[in-house]
Amino acid sequence: MFDTLSERLGSALDGVRGSGTLTEDQVKKVTREIRLALLEADVNYGVVKEFVGNVRERATGAEVSKALSPGQQIVKIVNEELANLMGGQASKLTFASRAPTVVMLAGLNGHGKTTTAGKLALFARKNSGKSPYLVACDTYRPAAIEQLQALGKEIGVPVYTEGTGPAPEEIAERGVKEARDGGYDFVIVDTAGRQVLDQGMMEEIQRVRRAVKPHSVLLVLDVVTGQNAVDVARAFQEYADFDGMVLTKLDGDARGGAALSVVSVTGRPIKFASEGEKMGEFDYFYPDRMAGRILGMGDVMTLIEKAESQMDRQEAESQSKKLLAGKFDFEDFLKQMQMIKKMGPLSSLLGMIPGLNKQLQGASLDDLDDKALGRVEAMITSMTVQERRNPRLLQNPSRARRIARGSGSTQQDVQKLVKQFGQMQKMMKQMGKGGPGGVPKRMPRIPFR
């Protein structure tokens, strides 16, 4: 997400990052480039105008930090204003003082509402220790009920349904009562969506809301729809009076304008972000972290949290010591890749590493995809234990040919992997010793291609 915007904003700010002074003409030029970048990213025009005005005012005002150069100061301002545009601080879900907490989902068909219901249930159980319960109220699409039941079975969460006969508000009311009687403390009501906004749909949502009196109403928005997402949000705000939003398909939109517009337009926060097809790829939305990713500053906090959820602390410390000592072999690398696969899409993870786009020297993050990771994994698993532990053995052409045959790759692919891995070992050993500058100026290519 935000690939195009990130690239354009990065180019706009490159000219001032190292500036010792910041002239009025430089401010005008950089804000003009920022304006064009935001408009191309499909950000609402009114939002762009206000954003650029705020940046220009702060950049030409009396804001001065002794710790930062003028060039660094404008980067800091843009970062802070981006975070403010998306809500400033994370807005987390609150739970009722008396169980159960009832959350109602609203949105159009195809925006990922039913999938979001399953993801939210799993998230509440894993992160807050809740006992979730799903209520299927889409009486128009039997497939939606079946989908929710399948998701419930996958994550081990019960689903209440009465089919497509009764009125949605009646199903919702009885479903919440069933959950309460069963001792469940977190109920998610999945309402019906439509292809287009219509009066009947909105009135139905109002009836469901009056019936179950939810503690929270979340609007599910597909960011790929661009400016249409803003129009949808406005309409639902009038009728459903939602208190937060869930942005879906964050891994599929290169522009991301909707995420930068909906908060300003509706005054409601983005509470959750959903990316990827796996049920665990769902988390709170952190505006400050997302702003850092957009500006190429990475998102180290989220990366650390994802890593900690997948790796034992002692194992992580052991791996780090081996890595920085240059004793990291292909067996260790295989473990790391298998851990990475559990953390989510590779392109998303790489985007969290500060400055990686520049270090890749023109290689697109799209080139470093999960398929590429799979090809590397196939080559490593085709090696013998001795070869994994002693990569020097792989300089033998006959060994490289055997591995190529076993992994469906070419001998050149294997040799290239071994060479890049050797470069990475040297680089990490240099960093571990605190070599010249800690990190070499020219990073070797990551062996995922």
C-alpha cells in the first residue's frame, strides 16, 4: 500500500533532507510536489488543500529545533501532519463493563465485511482474551452465511444463524441473547451489504442497531475503491452513525488515498487495518507508524511485535548472536524464512524496514515476493545438512547442479544464491564488529531473487 505515494513524497523531500538552510522558494517547491503526490494518490481535494496549508505554515513559521537541520525539520513536519491526517493516535476498541461487548459491522458487498468479522473474532481472543461469538444477519445472501460459518469453523468460534427467513434485527437480537446465555463476552454482528447504497439498506441497519444496541459500530471500507470509499463513509455516517472504521485490502492499493481522506472527511478514526488473506493479518491501525512507512522511515515497532509473536526470546537472542558473528548458515536462514512466512506478506514486512527501498538500489519490493521466498526455500531444502551448515561446499558445480534439479531452478540460480548469502554473512559480521560506520555504504542484494 502507498507505494506510489511513498515514492513521490520521498522524491519531493529528497531535495531538502540534507539542506542546511530552508528558503521560502524551497518550501513552495516541496509543498507543490507534496500536493501533486497526494492528488495522484486519490486523496480528497479538500483534504489535500488543508494538509499542504498546514505544512507550509509550519515550515515557514517559527518552529525551530536545535537538534534538527531545516531540511530535517520539514521532513518531521510532513511526518507529523500525515499522522494527524490519519487520526494522530491509535484508536483502540473499548469493551463493555458488563459482558457481552457487542460490535456491529456495516459496509457494502465485496469490501471484506464477513472476512473482517472472522478476523476481529480471532484478534479479540488472541489479544484481549475474549470469548467471541459470531451472529450472521445477512438474510439476502446464503453464501455470506456459509462463508461466516466456514470462517467460524476455521478459527474455532461459534456462529449463530437462522438462515434467510426471519428479519435481520430479530436474528441479531436472538443471537446476542444466545451469546449472553452461553457466557460469551464478545459478540460480532455481521449485517448485510449491498452493491449500491439504498434507503432500504440504511433503514435495515438502523433497525438492527436499535435491536442490539451495540457498544461499537465499525464501517468496513475497501481502500482499493479510492474516492468511492469517502462517499460510502459519508452515507454510512449519516445512517449508521459508526464510531470507527476498518480498512481492508491494504496490501492491494498502491495509491491509498482513501486512508488519508476518510478520517478528515468523517471525523471518525480508523480502528483496524486488514491486509492479506490469512485470518491473523489484522491489527489496530497506528497513524504514526503508517506515516513513517509512507515516508520510507519504516515501522520497526510493528515489525518487532510481529517477530515477537512468532519467535521464542531465547531463540531470537541465539539467532542474533550467530548472525552478528558471521556464523549464520543456511539452516538458520531457513528457520528465519519459515518464521517470516508466518508474519505476513513479505512485501509488507520489507516495507517496515527503514530505508530498505533505497538500499535495494532500484529493486522493487514487488520482486521480493512470497514466490521468490518459496524458490529460495526450495533450493535450501534441496541441500544436504552438511551443505547447509557449510555453504563453501556449494562452490562445487556438481553440487549446485544437483540442488538445481531438486528445486526446479537453474545452476546459475543456486550459485547466485550462494554468492549473495556469502556477501550477507560478511556484511553482518562487519556490523557485529562495529566495522566502518557499522553498516556498509553499499548493501549486498538480499538473496530472495
